[in-house]
Amino acid sequence: MSNRGSSSDPNLGFSEFPVSYTGIRTREDSQRSAGDFWKLVEPQGAGSLAEFMFEQHPLPMWICDAASLRFLAVNQSALTHYGYDRGEFLNRSLLDIQREAITPQRKQPKSELSASGLSYWRHLRKDGTSILVEAATSQLEVFGKKALVVAITDVTDLFEAEETVLRLVSAVEQTAESVVISDTSGVMTYVNPAFERVTGYTKAELVGQNARVLKSGQHPPEFYRQIWQTLDAGRSWSGQIINRKKNGSMYREEMTISPVRDAGGKIINYVAVKRDVTRELMLEEQLRQAQKMEAVGHLAGGVAHDFNNLLTVIHGNAALLQEDQGFDHAYSDLVTDILSAADRATALTRQLLVVSRKQAMQAEPLDLNDVVESLARMFERVIGESISLRCTCAPRLRRVNADRGMLHQVLLNLCLNARDAMPEGGILLIRTSDEYVESRSDLSEVAETGHYVCLHVTDTGCGIPSEHLERIFDPFFTTKDVGKGTGLGLATVYGIIKQHRGWIETTSTMGQGTTFRVFLPALTTDSMRPKADPRPTLTPKGNETILVVEDDPAVRRTLCKLLERCGYSILKAESGPAALAVWEVHKDRIKLLLTDIMMPGGMLGPQLARRMRAEKPNLRVVFTSGYDPTAVEGTADLGEGVSLLHKPWLHNEVAEIIREALDQATSQNQTSSERSK
């Protein structure tokens, strides 16, 4: 037998003595005494000492027949540890207590009973409890017969501790949180895979490096001093920190750094548990931006609504002056300028309503050149004197079916984006062209074969990095500094163009500039022909009674004057309840209700109309609003006989809608009379 050279060596007391065997006296009965095995062996000089050391060895030991595995001898420690008395032990074989081979972590055990070396097993004690053991086995041969000498080490607690450690290691390795262990000077001794994924470094690159390799330079020295003061005092530190990845990009993480102490209480390591909160904070910022934009939208909608009321008065009264027979025509140019300015202001309020999302898309055949030319003067003021604006419009450009206000917003956002790309000045080129596009799946799903009108916006600015080109239309994505951009401009452009069944392409070269190309489906060839000047038409008139309900006194007076000039008999009220009072007296002769949608007094226009039509189903209703009436709840379920008039309106527009509504009522009444005959 070989000597393992350990203080717990199960061979101690055997291998140190040269043992020769002169004979074996066979006694196969099951009543062998404790010393029977030793009586079978007659060692030369040291037999009694070997038996003594075997018996007194602190580890459980036994000797068993290699073939049958029956126990030939057991020591006192084995009896104590397994709970059997000597007779019970010697009346059994190893198979009676040995259940299964165990494969411990990081070991390749030998499970063959006859092999020398270490193996790991699950054993059963007399009381039925299970233990995990390390079996050190040596072979003994006597006159050609083999015996096994086995020393047992109970490793149950060791295995459980190792399993616990392995579970902890596995959890740390697989957790989504970053875990870093460093020594007391900040040198990293361990990083888990999550930290590798976040930072882009490998474990080999990080271990042995000081944590300052991740330093971003975004924090002052005092920030780091406070962290170390907290840790040196034996306390944990929690907070957020900006670090730098391997690729140079910044990220923000939330971390807790805790001291690790040895058994004596001395700090030997620090463990940091970290979570990348960059995206989380970005989403929070996006929510704040969305809430801010929602507030701005409400404000813009309210301003546009009130401004439309003012424009209604301005435009309406100017139109009345222009039509007044006694008007001094020396002032006609002034009135014309007032009307022109009111028209331009109306376009601006429509843009405010688009921003506030209170304006539905109102498509009409448009000449894109007109859109560009109408905004060119405003753009010169917006982009500043350091930028040269050049417009090149294609002649006889095909028309597009589009919302003028939305196209204004597209062009404005693209020009503002170009301005920001040229802080030192440059050239902004706006160009239009007719394009014929073959069906191409690489452009867009709407890029069908056909004619398109293209709007080109080119700047000579800094350019857009190639890695950002795919994200520039993402909501809230911006490369501008905090406070200089919301990330909504290009996203709004993209949404509007998609709504018009078009698409947008972008090309950019760093240091040279960027070009946006907006493609919109062109209308038919007939739409290229110049529109014929409309023949002057007479303002439609009538003599019916109309109830006008409007809370703004100036708007109410203007509207009533316009309708009275058209020959109508007018009743007026400033609120829903006041209108009901007028209705109770004059309901029989009121043919049409003209009411604002949004009114004070606890009753909106749709509610008022519903009350009146319950008593008089054939009553015609015309709604007016500074908002888009189609976006206001309560108007869609009123059925037929309802018209919509958006403020500010033109004189003829009001007269035509009123006359059309009344004529429809007359036509329906005649049809009903004929059917009843």
C-alpha cells in the first residue's frame, strides 16, 4: 500500500510498516470477533501495532474482501459514525450501506470499488440518515487474495457548502445586474457577464484594472472623494454615476457599493451591484417631454381658438366694409390689406391647431410651389442673416392632394433642422421637382410606380453621422444638447408624410451637409392645368329665421350683421340656456340653429342642438368652432341636417353653407309631401 503523505492519510499505520503474510487461517463464520481479521494475518514484527493504529485512527476505516465486499474489519470510529456495533458491521457488506456514486463539482471521481484512489459516495447510517463521503481506497493482497482498505471522510457539510457557493456563483453569473468585486484600492478582481455586456469590455480586460478605467469625466473629483470617504468609514454607498463604455459612449448606472469584511471585521474587498438605467432615464425624460408637449398643445389650441374668434371679427367686418355701398373706395386698398393679413393669420392658427392635434387633415389639390413661396419670406426671418436661403421651383409642377397647414409644418421643421446644423452660417436650398418613380421595395411600401412631386431641402451644415441616420425619425431621438431639441421635429415630419401616402429619403456627408427629399403622390395630368378664374357669384340670400348662439359678443355681432345683409331674420343668444329661452317663444318659426360648439353656461352646442331637435326633428343645425369641429365629441351622432363651419370664415362661405342647409330642408319636406299624397 502506498503512503498518501497526509496527516489524515487512511493508510497511516499500514504503509509505514513492511508487512509480509505467511498464511491465512480461514474462518468464514459470521461470528468473527474484533480481532479475527488480524489473527488471520501474521505480520513480521508489527502486526499488533498496525492493528492498534487501525483501531485508533480518527477517521472511519474498514477492510473488506475485494470480491464479495464483505467487511473483514472496522475501527471504532466507523462504529461510532455509522451507528452499528461491531457484530452488525461485520455481518454486512459494503453494498448494504453504499447507495450511489456522487460527482462533486470540479472533480472527476473514481467510482470503481476496486480502484485505488478517491471516490465519492452516498452512504446510509443505521438510523437511515444519508451522508456524503470521500472514500480513500487502497488494495491489500494476502496470498493472492485481494482486500480493500478504505478510509472515510464525511464531506456532507463540505458538499452542502460547496453547492451553496456554486449556486451563489451561478446566480451572480446569470443575474441581469452588473456585479463587480474589487480590492480596497479599487482594483477589480471579479466582474460578471452582465458587466461585460454593459461596458463592452471582457473579463480579461477588466480584472486587474482599477475601476477608474470606466471614469467618464462627467463628475468632479469631489464626487469620487465622497464615495471613498463613505467606503473607508465602513458604510455602503448608493447613488447614480455616469461611466464610459469601451466604445467611448456614456451610460448612467445606479449602484450600491458595500464593504466585505473578513472574520476579524477587517475590510478586504468591495462589492458593487449596478444597474444600467440609461434607457429608463431616457423614457422618463421622454414622458416629461410628452407631458410638456401635451401642455404646449393645449395652450396652442386655446390660443388658436381665441385668435380665430378675433380673426372672425376682423375678417367679417372688413368684408362688410368692402361690400358697403357707402364705403369710401379710397380706403379699399387698406381693407384689402386687412383681409390679406387676416388670411395669413388664419394659416398660422391652422398650424397651431396641427401642433395641438386639434386639426384633422384637410386635403385639397395644392401646388407645392405656392407652399414654398408663401413661406419663403418667413423662413428668412427664422433662419437668420448668416444663412443664405435659395428657392428653386420647377415650372408647371404637378399638384398634390395635401393639407396645406401640415405641409407648412413639414417645411418649417426641415428648415429649422437645417438651421441648427449650420450654427456658423451656410446655404439652405429649397427645391421642387417632378419625379417618376419605378416600384421599388427598398424605398417604401408606398413607392408604387408613378409620378411624384419631390421637395428637396439641402443644407451645407455639419452632417449626420451614419450610425444615426436610421434613427433620426424616431420620436424623441436627438443628438442636440439638452434644451436645444425635443426629438419630435423629424418624427412629426415623418408622420405627416406617411399620412399623405408619401415617404422621405435622407443623404448626408459629415462636414458637407444633408439633403432631405420628400416624395408626395402627384395628382393626374389635368391637375397641372392652371385653374380658371372663378366667375363672380352673387351672395346667396334668404328670408328664414335663424337662431344664432355665440358667447363672444364681437363674433356674435359680426355674424348677425352678415346674415342680416343676406336677408335673414336673426334671433340671438349668448349661451345654451339663453338659447332655450328664445326657443320656447319662437320655435315655430326658427328654421336653422347656428351655434358655437364650445360655450359657457353648462351646455355645449351639440347638447343644445340635441334638445331642440328632440322637439323639431327637421331643424337644420350649423356648428361653428375655432377648433376642428370634426374632432369635438357630440357632433357625429346628430344625424343628417348638420353642417360644420370653421372659424374664421369668409362672408360668402357663411352664406353658402346656410343657404345649402335650408335648401336641403326644403327639398326633404317637398319629397315627404309627395310621398304622403
